[in-house]
Amino acid sequence: MFEESVYEESVCAESVQDEPVPSDVAEVIEAWRVPAGARRARVIKAALLGALGHEDVGPELIADLAIGPLVEALAQVELELADARRRIDELERASASASRAGDRTL
């Protein structure tokens, strides 16, 4: 599922080397590319940036703060995917039944 082809890895490695390295944690988080429709990811990103405003929050705590919401978001995605697969299976069975019933009437 998370495997990448050798081509994708080499393209990624080349593009990472070409980009300037951010100098601090806020720049790293700001550089995360989050699509406009990814509401949960945007909320997590904003919360992490907000946490950086506190003096006692360093990179280690930011990593800890990121893990919980990311695991929760991943869990939700997994549940939604499983539900979508179940609904697709139901629709395929219903379609096959309707198709067989239509063949009988001809």
C-alpha cells in the first residue's frame, strides 16, 4: 500500500535535494502541501503552527502533538474506506442480481 516504485523514489529524492532546507520548525510545517479540500489536515497543520507560539513548545513536543491527530485522522479514513468498499460490494451484488433478473425476462 505504501510502496513506491524506484522511479518515484528517485524523482522524490531529486526534488527534495533541489529545494532549500527550512531553517526552523515553523518553516517545515508551513512547507507542508495540504490540498484545499483536506479540512482535517489543515486543522492539524494550523494547530501545530499555533502551538509553536508557546515558549515551552519545541520540535519534540510538536512531533508528539502531531502524532495523535494524525492517527485519529488515519483511523477515520480507514473506517470510511471500509464503509465505501462495503457499499460498493452491495451495489455490485444488487447490479448483478438485477442483471440476472433482466436476463430471465427476455
